[in-house]
Amino acid sequence: MNLVAPIADLCNYLLFSILAGHVVLQFVPDSKKPSIILPKPILLLCTLGIIFFTFVPVFSLIMFFRESVGFTAAAASVLLRFQIGQGWVFNTLFAIFLWLTLYLNRSKYLQAFWILLMIMTVGYSSHVSTQSFVIGIFSHTTHFLMVTIWVGVVLQVSWFSKDKEHWSKFLQWFSPLAVVCMINIFATGFVIMFTIEKPAEYVNGWATPYGRMLLFKHISIVPIIMFAFINGILARKAATVSYDPRKWLKAESVILLLVFFFTAVMGTLSPPYEMVNAAKAATTPTWIDWLLAKNLIVPIEIVFAPTFLSIILVSAALLFLLLIFVSYKSMSPVFATVFGGCFILTFYLGLMFSCVLYPII
């Protein structure tokens, strides 16, 4: 399940985004968006896929308890008593109604209603809701809703549009929407993060795999902001006939999928609060162990002590960030995507090689 679970979560984020983007764009007049062709079978498969992929962590939990109480008792307990199981039951029910609504071509308002309820079940099943029920559900639901709306529209327009007509009118409403989504994502993200761990413990959390994935996720937001600036502002000034904005939106969507991947991996890891009493003596860690936060002593205090190597890596990361704009000037979104990935990796390595560990005894 170590490999299957994050893949399932990644698929969930992708499928939810496709459905959310489809619903949102139905409320936009045809004169203010490109022509989009998304076959109904894909939408129906996305709905069924969510039912299947959201069951993966539930099944993993059932199998965990199976050896002690048996499969039937474990399944009944997880589905009826655990939030993750209850969330899957409700999510499946709402997904079936959404599938029927899509299949019968019913109201877009009804589609929006079912997808909103499905997103609420994700918030109900989240880590943060187990820490603070009301705040957790509200913050995680809002966070996930804003992400799926933003990413969903980007995916629809970049991968399923058949032309680039009405592009300026599309940006007139999507750019402000993206800004609103981004502000909400940042605000709710801070609430989620600081509900799970104290602000002062953020850096020390890097000693855990969860903290490392959270750091990766935060770093990857920087190139997304760069791509959003290019697609939302600079693209309006591109007047050449050969310029195709959809290529740059595809590049942005690739970096967004990286964020989904880091988030998916986080969902399979234990948050720092679950590891407070799980201190373990480490063997002598290799540099790979250090980068992956394995074989470390928990709890640990991390102190910044920049080295020549770390300064070089951070400088290289900033250079890669600059090269994203250089790529835009030469109309090369593929190179910009590569530079975005290089920024994430080199900036992460620069921070890691700037850290010194002090075990807390």
C-alpha cells in the first residue's frame, strides 16, 4: 500500500479537479471561454474513479485491523466508526447521484450541489478534522474546493479546448478567480498546517517525512505563482498569431500535478503530532536517508547553518526561477516546465544542506 495509496490520492485530486472544472465552466457563457470538448464517458469514468480511489485508504485501514478481528468485523468498524470510512460511504452515495445527474444531462446546479457534497466528505475524512472537527472540516473543504476549481479550469482549458478563441475574455474573469482561489488556498493552508503542528515547530518538522513533503509542496508553489503571472498577465500582451496560450497553461498544469503528488504522499504519512512519542534511535544515516528523513532521531531540533554548497544551490534555484521568464520570451513552455522542476529540487537541496541536526534528549 506504500506505493498504491499516494497514486490513488493523486488520481483523486486529478479526477475531482476535472469534474469541478467542468461544472464551473458550465456557468460561463460560450463567448467568454474557448470551445471545450470533454466527452461524457470521461466525466462518468471520473465519477466512478473517485469511488474506487477514495476506497484505497479505507481498504488499507481495514486490512490493518483484519488480522486481529477478522475482515468482516474490521470492515464494519472502519466504515461505521472511523471518519475516513464514514466519509467514503457518503462520498460514494453522492458520487452515484452525480453520475446519474451527468448521465441524464440534468441541471448544472444539481451537478454543482453533488460535487460540493463530495468535496465536503474529503474535508470530513482529513487529518486536520480529527484534530479540530469544525475548523478542520471548514478549512480543508474550502482549501480543497479552491484547489479543484483553479486546477480544474486550467486542466479543462489547456487539455480539452479545441481552439484559443475568446482568450482575452476568458482571462478577464479567470485571472480574478485564480487570485481569489490562491488567497483562499494560502489562508486555509496556514490554518490546516498550524492546526496539525505549531508554527514554531515547522522547521523541526523537516526531520519527518511528512515535514519534508510539506516543504516540497510549499517550494513548488513558487513556480506556480510564476506561471500564473505569465498566463494571467504577460499572456494578455502576447499579440503574435503563433502564440498558443494553451501550451503555457499545460506547463502550469504539470507543476500543479507536482503539488498534487506531494500532497498525495503527505496523505499517506504520519503528521508530526503522531510522532512525538515515537522517538527512535537512528543508525548512521546516509545522505539519501537525510534527504528522505529516514533513520533520524525524533524529536530533533534543526538549526540553520548555511554552507558554501547550500548557498550555491539556492543561487542556482533562483537562476532557474529567472530562466522561466527567459523561456517565456523564447516561447518555450517545455523548458519553463523543466526549469520549474529544477528550481523545486535545487531549492530543497539548498535548504537541506543548510541544516544542522541536534537530537532533543
